[in-house]
Amino acid sequence: MIRILLVDDHPVVRAGYQRLLEQSGQATVVAQAANVDEAWAAWRAHAPDLTITDLSLPGSGGLELLRRLREAQPDARVIVFSMHDSETLVGRAMDLGACGYVTKSSPPEDLLAAVQQALRGQRYLSPGLAPAVAVGPGPASLLESLTQREFEIFQLIARGESPQRCAQALHLSPKTVANHQSVIKDKLGVSTLAGWAHLALRCGLLGGEGAQP
């Protein structure tokens, strides 16, 4: 039986996932977490076979968790289960090594199918999703120039977090965050924070669930 870690900041949502997964008779939820630090501690304590995480988490968010898990264990299995379906986020998650991306608007069977695919060592995307391998001209293409760390900082600041909060969430020094900010501004050609927020909105990175992608 596959052992699963569930990560979502809404307890009721986690309870629904747990029922769905355990009723299949093929999985058991060994731990739950509401944020990245809790999830990291639970993953190290329980060594689950699979982690299912939202992207909209307090603080640094689900992409940071995915990065941590894959750095610690390159073959760690992680499925993203999110309300966000922008090509930018799908592409980032898959580039970081997610083995599946399921939207919360999908039928329950999609999540179960993603789990089965993960067990086979295969990737799964909800029907209609496509990773942003080549987004082409447009606002989203600007973000392709950002490294993963720069992208994380861009997301946090665009949704209204201060550089100090950014540094705390990502366990970086304020000076490092300031240096990244300068590089991001140069790469995007956008010098104001209002401009960052507008770009993030156009790319589908803001909106819903507290605007935390």
C-alpha cells in the first residue's frame, strides 16, 4: 500500500483528499501538513512514498517544497494538486520534477489516476493542461528567463510580501533577496512592484485562495 503525505493549508480539504485516497484501498495517508516547513519535517519523519501538495501554501509555497524534496531525494514522487492551471506554473512544477499536476476542478478520478501513474514511474497531467515548454511571445515568456529562486521571489513580492518576509519564507538573507530583486528587474524590464503584480496577474499567477500561487 502506498504511503502518502498530504499538504494543503485547509484541514477540510485534506480530510476530503484522505477519504478519496484511502477509499481506493491502495493508499494510506501517513502524515498531513499545512505549510512548507511542516511538510518538510513530516516528509523527513515519515519518508512517504508519495507527496501530494497544493501550490497555494502560506509562506514560500508549494514550488519551494517541491524543490526541497527533489534536492534531498532526486527520485522523490510529488504530485501537485492546485486550483492554478497557468502554463507558467505547470511548466515550473514539471521542470522541478513533479510526477503529476492535477487541477482542483478535475474529477476525483484524475487524482487517483495521477497516483497510479506515479507508482508506474510515469507523469500525469490533467486533461487540457500542457507544460510550458515553449510559451512563445507574450507576458509568460518573460518569466522563462528567471531561475527557480528568482521565480519564487517574483511570486512572493508580486502578491504583496515584503522583501523581509520573502527572506524569512525562503530562508535567505535580506541582502540576497535584494540582489535577486535587482536581477529580476533587469531580466523583466519591469522596475516597479506594481508592474510585477500586473505581470503576475496577466500570467495567471494571482487570484483565488489568497492570491498565493
